[in-house]
Amino acid sequence: MSEPTNIDPRLARTAPTWEVELLISGVAIFAMLQLPGWLDDAMFALEPRLSQEWRLIAVLAYFYSKSAAIVLACTFALHLLLRAHWIALMGVHSVFPRGIHADNIRMGPIQRALEAAQADDPDDAIERADNRASVVFAIGVSIAGIFAGVCIAFCGTLLVATLLTNLLGLQVETFVVVGSVFTLLMLPYLLAVTADYYLGERIRPGTRLHRLVSAALRLYARLGMGRRSNRILATLLSNQGERRTLALVMAIMFLAIASVTATYVAMQASGPIGSYERFPDARELQVDASHYDDRRDAARDQPVPYIDSMVVEGPYLRLTVPYEPRRDGPAMRSCKQPVHAKSVEQAQALLACLASTRAVLLDGAPIEGLRYEIASDPRTHRPALLAMIDARALAPGRHELQVGRPLNPDSRRDRKDPTYRHYRIVFWR
């Protein structure tokens, strides 16, 4: 004989995973809310160390990872809200089991008739709220899984292609290699799916075409390209409507990527966000805080030349010029010096080449006897050039340094705007 239980019969109609869903959402939401900020810090710390081809991999991995983190954070927050709504419905129904008393609500006859026509059972409303929360949880987890899979597949392929082009010394764009590989890998699958969808009824079993299509679909299904590879999404597509569910999934993915792109651009921009359209905005007049060590944000600011402070009090002005792989690397190729310095003479030749791309002007005139030393940024531990400029003869007042800024060949803005050819640092004596 089974022992009687005191479980509320309404719980028997709920999703069997509601307790685990609440546990995961409640615990993981705090980590997911912290993860985007951690990814931002990691990206800003890593990006200045990379050349353009390696930076591309890092940026794509950052975009996909942060998109997945944002989707999960929003999913868990929305799921907790929906579960709270479900619990509130159950609580209210247990206190007032008769439900809504329409006679006790002030309404006109037309509205009362409409409300009466839409009346439903409270248990059905509770069940819909429960199902809605479970579906939101499933969709969010599934989309985050898609982002993770795309990140691993695409960034992994791009990483392998970059390694091969560098090791073999191929003068080919990495994207060309990746595009060719993806085309070769995906073309048989696309042809097989297209033939099966449009010609499947006319392909007779046992023919060569039927065997080729079957073999291709079977192979790609084993590689995770089948409909059942994402069982959550396949279940939702087959029960909620394919077009509507796909449109919802694509809209969520687009919003996640758009939000990551917007925040990334905003964090990269030097100008403030707000209604400052009448404030004078000219690069030639701007005093950038990232050029002063006592004011810069070492974790987020771009690797630009900087001095200790706006006000120079000692006999020497210390100028630190961080190495920028995306700018200094292409600029040093014109010097035809060895890539890796294996002796003191080669290191000195590379230093002279790098110094020639980082010429310094003080109040518009070259600095006589300027010498760069090999150093590093003490707060970011990135390699840098160090110059000690004699400031004893400078008159009190405003002065200006101009530090050479090599052209980034991948930046269209660098090629069009001549103000990007040097950095401008204003200071006072």
C-alpha cells in the first residue's frame, strides 16, 4: 500500500524541473551578472598586446562569450521573475480558492461581457505561468549553447588557420583561408539538405543520389549538424511553430550581439555619452586623461604615450610610450630589421627603428639628443619605450609634446584623418 501524501494537487501539473530551475537561476544569476564585466576587463587587458590577426580572434571570442553571458543573465533574471509570478498565482489561489469575483469589480456591461467570455480556470492560468517559465529557461540556455558552439567552432578554425599561415609563411588573408575551409566543409551538407528538401520525393531509394544524400546527412548528423543535435531547440521548433520560434531565437541573438557591439564601441570611444552637441569637440584641442599616469585607467585605456602628470615639477619629464603591435609592427617592417633580436646589436637596430617611428616634438621643435630606453609599463607589464626629457630650461607655463603615431593599415580613420599621425600631450611647468 502506498502511503498518502499531502502534496498540493496543483504541483502535480507543474514542470518536474521547477525546483532545479529555481536553484540554477538563483545561484547562477550572480555569476552571470559579474561575467560581462570580467570579460570586458580581460579583453581590454589582452587587446593591446595583440597584432591585428590575433586581435581578430580575441575580439570574436569576446563578442560570442559576452553575448552568451548576457543571454544567460537576462534568462535567469526573467526566469526568476516568471517563477515569482507563478508562485504568487499559486499563493493567491490557495488563499482565495474561488478566484475572481467579477460582480465585486466596477465594470460596464460591455467590459463585463468581454471579461466573462475570457474567463478561464485558475489552475490553467497557474499551469500556463509554469510552462512559460520553463520555456524561457529552455530558450535562454539553448541560445547560450549556440553562442558557445559557434565561438568554439569559428574561433577554433580561425586560430588554426592563423597558426598555419604564420608557420608556413603564407601571404594569404586568414579570412580567405577560413572562408575556403568553411565552404569546403559546409557545401556538401547544404547540397544534401537542399536536395533532400526539394527533390526527396523524387529520389528513388537505392540510387546513387539517394545513397550520397543519405551518407552526407548521416555523417553531418554524427558531427552535430542534425536537427536532434540541439534537442531543446528541436523540441521547441516542432511544438511552438518553426517560423515563430526561429524568429524569436534570431531576434534574441541579434539583440545580444547588438548590445555587446554598442557597449564595446561606447567603451572604446573617448567622448562622453550625453547631450553635449554644443560643447567644442576637436582632437587638436582635447586634453586626454589617458596621457597622464596619475589620471589614466591602466586597465581600460588604450596603450597611448603618457607622462607622470599634467604639472611637471622635477628637472626631467618622463615620457613612456607603450608598444602597440597593430601600429608599431607594420611600421617596423619598412626598416628591414630582424623580427627577433638575438644579439645586442640586433636589439639596438630594432630600438633605433622603433624610435624613428616615435619621433617627439616639444612645442613644435625636435628634441635634441632624445634617446629612448627599453622599459615597460609598470602597471600593465606591457613593453614600452622610456625617454627622460630635460625640462630644466623650460619656461613656466603651458607646453606641448607631440609623439609620433604610426599608421594602422587596417584603420580607415587613420588613413583619412591627419590628426591621427601623432599623439598630443599638453603639460604645464
